[in-house]
Amino acid sequence: MYENLVEKYRAKSYSELIGQDKAIAEVQQFLKEFPKKKALILHGPAGTGKTSLAWAAAIENNSEVLELNASDLRNRAKLEQIVRPASIQKSLFKQSKIILMDEADGITGTDIGGIPELERIIEITRFPIIMTCNDVWQSKLAPLRSKSKLVEMKSLDTIKITEILRRIAEKENINRDINFFTKIAIKSQGDLRAAINDLQSYANEENLFVDTSEKRDVEENIFIILRKLFKERNDFLDLFDSTKMSLDEIFLWIEENIPNEYKNEALVKAYYALGKADVFRGRVYQNQSWRFLVYQNIFQSAGISYAKPSPTYGFTKYEAPKRVLKIWLHNQKTAKKKTIAKKYAKFVHCSVKRIMRDFDLLKPIMNNPEVQKQLNFSEDEIEFLKSQN
Amino acid sequence: MVHSEIWTEKYRPSKFEDLVGQQEIVRRTKSLVQALNIPHLLFAGPAGTGKSTLALIIVKELFGDSWKENYLELNASDERGIDVIRQKVKDFARTKAIKDVPFKVIFLDEADALTREAQQALRRTMENFTNTCRFILSCNYSSRILEPIQSRCVIFRFKLLEKKDISEIVRRVAKAEGLTISSDAYDAIYEASEGDCRRAINLLQATASVSLDINAEMINMIAASGKPIGIRVVLDYALAGDFINARNKLLDVMLKESISGNDVIKAIQKEIWNLPIEPDIKVKLTEKTGEVEFRMIEGSDEFVQLQSLLASFVLAGQGKVV
């Protein structure tokens, strides 16, 4: 009978989870402190054990699990109907209950209202909610992010994966030398599930050549990319191929984090490279010369990496780009200011820009009721002017 | 005079005789208008020196009561693309003037903000419609107007108003509004206005909204509250090695004061020479600044380029040549 080794050897307790001690400790703490935080998001690349950790936590705490994953419809009605009651009612058979929302990033457009409903359930739930996802920094997950404890699961290194493969092989009577396991481990790029699947599929082939250059298309998360770029010294010409994020989006992440990582000469060099990347980006857009994308890419990768004299170590907390959001928020706020300035500018034969610049000085004049009447300011605009004082 | 409670409008002169300052320009334009025929005009000079006012007086003298139908005013700094020239300007220029003057007038304020392409388009339009339409262009620097356009215009150069001019204007307004103004307040207004008449009157009205009895202290207080955060704060953070704060302040300045990257770079270029650093480093920084300004014109991201410039100031703060 065919039996899937991934399921067969899925960890059933904390002790069986290899290389995730830090994440385990954080999950334990979360469950102990519940309901201080009501939800937890396990995030990290594929095959690092997110789902396994959630299940192991349930087993260790003698809890029932209510699991919904991407194969289930997760729109508002469905969540209301299934998850909401479950989040309030006691478990019938076990002491407690864990609600597992697997692959939370798989809540898509067709799951209309799914995320907002999940938010509301987090508010009222009496049981811990655990969610898993690959990229926790997607904008659609922002509302959940702010209500949840975030726990990152790191990719396993080759040595650990090799060791796990060797142990499974032993139990399954697969007799191969250590090189075989190492090759599979390298190919897996830290994805244990992929490694075990490969072990199973190649186990019975007599003469196997594992091509280590044939890699699964892994979606590297931006933090891993930034860590490599900022810590290591390397050409990194293909670094950005491993993410679906666009070059321009990555650009913003790099821009935001340069000063968190580099100081002094390295800071200047990194910004020099970024500035050049920007120049070429401009040329791409202005002349539609896509050829220049090559230069943008090199300055944005190798240019940033080689800005430092030697590799660095230690942990740096990377932040999501704030500039675009800041500009957007500001524009929301100044939209009214602008409509006021437009009316005023037209009347006084002056540019809107200049009025915007002198706005503070002109406020007392614009607050004159006669002036407001003459310029036809709306109620909203008058309110805005008042609130500015 | 326009009936309004906005003093810059209420007291905007509507006759040649009421204008203060720029006497030579007034005399010459007046004689052009009397002949009922004006060439294209280019008014160059700083803000608040009477360019728009003179343009308005000219059309009012030419067209009398029907001036509004024969006059189009556009501000190029708000609509700077080629589309404005192709549509608004052309549409207005191609129709005949009403009344006995054979042409209409288009006043293009801050024409130096027009893009190069827009200026090229303007040049052709000026030629093609010269029978039905005259242009009055205003700009801060005539050097930023294409040579062929300049050569089609009679150029008038406006100067900053002198202290006696500003004081005269303030005196007139104060008298009409029933304000008492101390003699040191005249000095304060002139200082804060920097020869810009619009700013002087706005300052006076803003202060008068607090008190009808005006002294220098009040003027200075109001002037300071309306004064934008300078770029110097940003540079000081960078020189002190606090790059992150420098960058945050820079974004604040640009957003809150609505200052474009282009204005920021000009302010930095001037401020470099007031910084407490060695002259050779100042030269190096100036070179970088010029490069950044060029890149902005070329279409680079203003904020990214300014950040890269700020990074150089961090090193300059440590006395290192960049």
C-alpha cells in the first residue's frame, strides 16, 4: 500500500519538531498567556513545519482542532456559520480547543468578507486561534497582523534535513549512502516536505542522479532577501528572481532599510548604488528602454551588497517601506487643503502651489466669514479651516 | 478695485497711476497700451513685484468692461504640461476678439514652470495666432524661457520693491482699514516681506485679524508662525550623523510645506555655504548637489536622490571628503 511519508512522519509532539525550538517556545508562551493575545500567526517558507507545529501544540495541550485550510471556502458566511460558533462553544471531547486557520494567505478574492469576519472572531473567541501563512507582510493580512502574535519559522539547514532524511530512511529500510541524502537536502532549499517527498520518489530508483541545480521554485520572502543582501558580500545578480515582488517594490524595501544596516562610508556607497539604480529605472520608464532594467538590477543587488567592506553578522530588524504610505496618508489629509487653496488661488491670481506653501499665514484671512462666502467654501472646508487652529 | 475682504485683491491697483514702484516699466507699458497695440510681453522678476497686477491693468485699459471675455489667465506652475498649450491656449487664441481691439490677451503666469515641450508648442502658437492673440508671459527667471520665445517678446525686468515702496503700500492699506502701525512695525513688515508686496499685505492682514494696533513684535510673531521649517534642520541632523531623523524630517518638510524636490535641492545648494564645514568639502557637496539636481530634471525619484545626497552630508559632518 502506498503511504505518504510526509504524513506518516509528521511531527506529533514538540520533541519531534527539529530545529524550531524558538518557535515552539513562543507558541507555548502564547497558549500559556491566552487570552492576553488571542491569535498567533506562524509564518515562514514552505515546509518549515508550520502546520505540524500547530497540530503538535494541540496534541500536547490535549486540545481538539478545528481546521480550515485553503481547500475550504472561507468567505464571511462560511466563517460565521462554522468558526464563529466553534470559537464560543466548549469542546465536547477534549479539555480545550485550537482553531487552526491554515494557509491564511490563501483567503482570496472569492472568500468575500473572510478577513474582516476573521478579525471579528478574534475579538470574541474563547479559544486560541492559530493561523499559518508564507508571507505575513502582504497588505491583505495587515488587519490580522495587528491583532496577532507573529512567530517566524526559519528554513531548516541542510545538515538538519539530511539528518531527518537519514532517520526516516532507516525506519523505511531505504539503504542509501549519506551523499544521497545530502543531495536531496541541498535541492530542497530548506523545505523539509519537499525533501521527504523526493526521498520517497527517488528511493526505489537504482541509479539516481539528483541534479542540485534543479531547484523548486521557492518564493523567498523579502526578509531573507534583505538579510542576504545586507549581511553577505556577493554578486546576487539572480537574488530577486526568487520572489514575485517587483523590482520597484524591492527597491522601496531596500531604501527603507539601508540606514538600519549601513553607517558612514557604507551608507554613502549604498545610497550611491540606489541612486544609480533609480537613474536607470527612470530611463526605463522615460524611453521605454527595457534594456536598462539590467543596470537597475545590478546596482540594486551587487551595488548594495558590496557597499560594505566585509560581511556583517547579527540580527537587524527590517521594516516595511513607510514612505509610500506616509505620502498617501498625507494626501488624504491635504486633499481638503488643496480644494481650499485652489479656490483661493484662482481668486488672487496666484498658483495653487504658492498658496499651499503660504497656507499657515493665510489661514486667518481664509477664516474671515466674508472671504469664505465670496470664495464659496463648503461646510467641510470651513470646518477644516477651523480645526487647523 | 475688487470688492473683497482679501486685501491683496481689495487693494490691488487697477490703474497705472496707482502702481507703486517699477516706474520705468509702468511708463513704457502705458504708452504701448495707448497705441492700442501691444507686442508679446515677457515680465521677468521675483514674486510679489507687480507682474500679474500690471497684466491685469493692461487688459482693463485695453478692453474696458469687456476685459473678462478677451482675457485668459493660466498659471503654468499648476498646469505645466503640453496639453494646456495644445488645448486651452489654442482654443482661446483661435477665436476673434470682441470689441474694437483686434486681439485677445493670454496671461501665462509662471511660464518658466512650463516643460520644454510645452514651451516649444507655445512658440508655434505665438506665431500662428499673432493676429488674433497677444501673450503676456511672466516668469521668475527669463533664462528658463526658451530663447526663441524670448526673442518674440519685449522683455521687462521687475525688481524687488524697495523699503519705501512697501512702506507706502502698507500706509495706504492701514489708512483705509483704520489700523495704527508703529514705526518699527514698518521695518518688521519690510524685513519679513523681503520686497514681496503680496507677502507684505498678507502679513499685515493676518496680524490685523489679531489686533488693529500693530507693532513690530506682533508682525515678527505672525511671520515666524507662517514660516516654513527650513531645510537647515534636515542638514543639521545629517551633519550630526543622525541619518534616520534627517530623512524623516526631509519627508516632513516636503509633505507638510508642499515643497517640491526641485525647491529642496535649490535650498540645499544655497545652504551649503552657511554650514560649519571645511570649504573643500563644501565644493564636493556642491558637485553632488548639482548631480542630484540634474538627475531630478532627468526624471529620477526626488526623494531617493535627496536621500543619497543626505548620506554624503553624514560623512561631511565627520570632516571627511565624500
